Amino acid sequence: MKNTNISLIQLYGNLQPPDAEPLSIEILSAAALQSFPSLNINMQTLSIKDSSEYKENIIEIMLTQNPILIGLSIPQSTFDLAIDLLRNIYQNLPDANIILGHALPTHSPEMFLQMFPRLIIVRGWGEDSFVQLIDYFLNKSLSLEQIPSLCFLKDHELHFTPIIWPDKIINPLRWNSHLYFPRVEASRGCQHDICTFCTRQPRDKKRDHAWSRRPIEQIIEDILILKSKGKTSFTFTDEDFIGNDLGSAQDLAESLSNIRDIQFSLSVRADNILNPQGTFAENEQRRQLFELLRKSGLYLVFIGIESLSNSQLKRYAKGVNADDCIKSVQVIQNLGIGFEMGYILFDPLMNPSELIENLDRLDESGLWANVGSLFHQLRPQKGSNYLRLLIRSEMVKNYNPNSMLYNYEYSDHLISEIAQLCSEWYKDIENIYRLARNMERVGSFNGVYVYFIFGIRALGFRLLRTLARNRITYCQSIGIQSLASFSEQRLGLVKGLYHSLLSKSSLTETESALKKLCSNFILRELGSI
């Protein structure tokens, strides 16, 4: 009997919420089974936090099944995990056919191929390429050169085939739904597509747009499937939910309003909410859209603000100014919808005036309480326009393959000092904050997480204010004194969160991980006092 076993593994690092649905391998599985119904697909997840026994079990399953194809989905922060897994696979299955996809292989294929020359890498969205690769290994009816969106070694050199954007997005094969927070695709890409800090997905250069909406009836079908499985809360994965088609967004909102008892979150740009170039009538239509979305179940909006300094927004190529951003947020506030702002406070070319401008506007508007990560530093990713700017300025240092980022120097020593102090203060609590923030997003144990998150943001903003206020003097000496006081208050917040988790009768896997992080943090902090 012909071997039709396929193994797909989704990797998780520090940048992925542990309960995020493994949508990549679910979509690949659905696409594969549409074309080859007799396939036996085994889906697994692997996290940097998983035990060695769990990792060994994945290899044992592969040894038992001897799959014709192994696919790894490798997002940012999973490079070391991927390399370790690849070594284990090739050690136990030396003739394995392995395909890599997601962000790291897409943008750094050479990092993988120089270590594992037999790999095949799919770049960008890969359903069509994945199906053709299955045909290649099953039937040998194609050559690799005929399959789009690939990178592989040929005659000891990297060989790339033309990028093709998939014509359609299919419903994922939902797997172990009870373990994950659901994700729904309504569109792909970004209609703006020029922000300097973004790494763009490779796509067909013949295509005249960088964003496309999925057919609404398929989106609704996907949500109804989730609901039939008892899942009534989900997030849209779209980086640009509205895109350049306000009409289709309105149609989708109306369709969502016909589904009872659901709640969802989504992400938008500021000018998706209020377009400074739009007419009064258009912007009223946008307001009405969000009002309808709220009535349909929208409970949280992620808004890519990035900065409230006009010169910094221009450097980021956001296409809006600070006043535009604040007015957009106020639309959401007035509608009573929860929101969180994406923010990149520090960038390599920032000056003290821009820092003060940001802090003043955050203070005056009160929006500091809605910034997802207040100490976020710009990450010059491979392929971004901002990276090219840094390279020309000779400010780039070494490349980190795990995060797909380049380290850099700040042009202003004072900003560098403040950013470093904030980073040091935040890194000790980052994983706790990230997990608590994730739990708050999905509405679990809500009040406890809201209190903790607000407390950390308030402390962080006051710390920034303290450092910036004393910017004329040497920041390091003032910073150390400030950090001691703020760190003591930070410890109190973690203790409160820990005791709240202790009092809960049952914990999810994520909450258990959070409780352990809190316990370790408290012991470490008390030991250093």
C-alpha cells in the first residue's frame, strides 16, 4: 500500500501566545486533503517550553509513521527550537523530505539551507505550493522548478521560483479546538504596505494590490463551524481588517450581526477608523461600521498607532499625524469598544524632543493606559525599509536569526540610556505581562488581569516620565535609584496576581504557566533583596 502519511508541526516561541490556534498547519492540512483525500495527516505543536520527553514523542510518532513529507511552521522566536528539531529528525530519519514555512524560512532561507541543504522552503502564503509539493513527492509529476514560491539549493546555489499569491483562502481543518483560542482569516495582506518598519510578505509582482478580502460567505461558514464546536469567542487574524474596501467590511459586519452570541477582536490602522483624507460622509460610514461591529460582538480593537510624535510617524511612513491618531482612537472610545494601541516608542533615530512629545500626548490624552507595550523598541527586520536606512547610516550591528532582527546603535546617547534602563526593568517581567495580557484579551479571569496590566502600565509610564524629566543629567545614576522604587512596586503587583491564581479552584494550562512564572519571579526578587 502506498505511504500517504504526512507530519505537520507548528512551532511556538516567546512571541506566540501559547493558546493561539495553530492556523498555519490547519490551513495546509485542509488544502492538502481537498486535493488528496486519502492522506493521513498528523498535526503536532512544539513549544520552547515543552519537555524533552514531549519532543522525543514527536520523533517516535514520525519513526512509526515514516511520513513521505514533514512540514515545519517556523515563526519568529523559534529558530533555535527549529534547528534542534531538524537535527533530531535527520538523525532518526536521514532520508526525510522536509518543508519549512512561515516568517523565518521565508525571509532567511539561507540560514536553514546552509545547515540542511536538502530542505525545501515555501516563501509567503504556501497552500498552493504545499499541495504541489505533495504531488511532487507522491507522483513525481512535477519538477521543483515548476512549483511556485519555493527556495532550495540547486548546484550549491540558492534557487528561487516565482512568488504566487493564492487565489483563495480556505477554511482550516480545526484541530483540538478545545485547546486553543480560535483565529479566523477575513483578509490577507495590508493595503497601506509602506510602513518602514514592516517586513513585507513576498508576493507576485504582477499583482496590482497587496491586500485581498476572503469571500464573506466562507468567513461566515468558518465562524459557524467554530460555533458548532462550542467556540463563541475568536480573533480575526487580519493585519488590515478593513483594507481598501469599506463596502465589503460593511457587508461582513451585517453578516456577523446575524450570528447570535459571538464576540471577537480585530486589528486596524488608525485611518481605517477615521481617514484624514476622507469626506465627512465616508468617515461617518466608518463610524457606523464600528458601531455595527460592536453590536455584532466586537469587544476589542487593536489599533496600530505606533507613535504620537509627528516626526516619528513620518519616519515610520504611517501616513497620518498624531492628531489624526488621537481622533481615531476617540471614535472607538465614544462607541464604548475596548481597544489596545500598538506602539513603537523607541527607534534608533529618536531624539529627546520626540520622546517628550510622545509622553506629553500620552499623558494629556490618558492613552498611556491603552498602550500594549510601552517600552517597545523598533525592530529592524530583514527586508524592511527602516533597515536600509540604518545600513546607510552605519548603525547596524549583528543579525539575530531567532527574532529575524538586526541589533543597532541609537543616534542619541540619552535615548539609548533611557531605552536600556526601561528594557532592563521590563525584561524581568515581560513573560508574565505577556501571558497576563493574553489571558485578559480572551476574557479569562478578567478583573484580575485588567488590574495587573493597568498596574504595570501605570508603573512603566511613571518610570518613563521620571527618566525623561531628568534627561539633562546623566541618566544612569538617576535611573538606578528610580528602578529600585519601581521594582518594589512591581513585585507587589506580581504577588497580587500570584495569590489570585492560587485562590482559583482550577487553572488552564496557560494560567498554570503564568502561576509558575510569578512564583519564580517572586523567589528571585526576594533573593536579591
